[in-house]
Amino acid sequence: MTKTNTRRYWLMKSEPAAFSWEDLKSAKNRTTCWDGVRNYQAKNLMRDEIKAGDGVLFYHSNIPSPAIVGIAEVVREGYPDDTAMDPASRYHDPRATRDNPVWYMVDIRAKADLSSPITRNDMRRHPVLSQMDVMKKGNRLSVQPVTKPQWQAVLALATIQDPLV
DNA sequence: GCCAACGTTGGC
DNA sequence: GCCAACGTTGGC
């Protein structure tokens, strides 16, 4: 089986005031480590499920018009989030050690802009995208699974080719 | 700014 | 192990 057939898709939320799509694009190698996630469900996804080559929808949250704004790719899969072991970090967790990192992160790289952002209003009206986890009330997971039909619907709406194929 | 929903903490 | 209290998230 080829990598293409096993690729999975995710949505990652970020408050642009903290870290935006533009920040990712201007980062070295257009790449960043997704550190500071302190939620067990998201940690387990990053440690066990999210693989290099997987697709990422980059989503801006907590703004007047929340939206999917870009396409990224996972370039490094789960490894210890060392900010947890750094007493000077705002993400410090005193339980974390080299033998027991407690928290994990992945690296993602910006791949393509959308022709225009896909807002929650757009998603709400869309038969496929309205079913996304991110549209469910009260869903606070910062890393969420996305189905292949949802991924394809985003690319179709954005009128771009899949940058990961 | 409001508030519903959620995850975590800690007393018992 | 239960659950109330609390802090945070995030849409609106």
C-alpha cells in the first residue's frame, strides 16, 4: 500500500493572536513544532495517530470570523514536548521527565494558502463540512480528525489541487 | 462581554 | 470513586 492510501487528515486550531497561519508561513522552513498542547486526548493523537505526510487544515479560532485558512503537512510525528521539562517555559509541567515526557508534539509545515478562507458560515451551509468535528458545539479539542471527504470538500471549495499528492 | 460546554482538580 | 468547584475555550 502506498503512503497516499494511508494518509490521514487533521484539523489544528490556533488563535491567530497566539500563532497564526502567517506566523507558520514566515517560520524557518515554513515549519513549527506544535508545542504547548496540554490536553490528554490531543496528546494521545499526536503521540500515537498523527504520522508524517498526514494533511492538516489550519484553523483560526477565537476571532470574529473563525475559518480554515491554510493547508499544512505533518513533517515529524510524535516526539516529546520538551517545553514541559523546562521550568522557564509557560508550558512547564513538573511531572515531565526525560523518561516520562507526559506531553508530545508534532511538526507541521505550511503547504498552500486557500484561495480564500473557509469560514464557519461557509461550513455551516455545506453538506459535508457542516458535519466536521469543529462545527460541533462545545468541541474544544485543538487537534481533531478530518475525514477524507471533508478534506476533499475543503480543497474543492478552495479551488486548489491537493498540495500533498 | 456573555455564557455554554468541557477538562481538571481536590475534598471527601 | 464521586462530584462540586473552578478555570479555560471559543462561538456568538
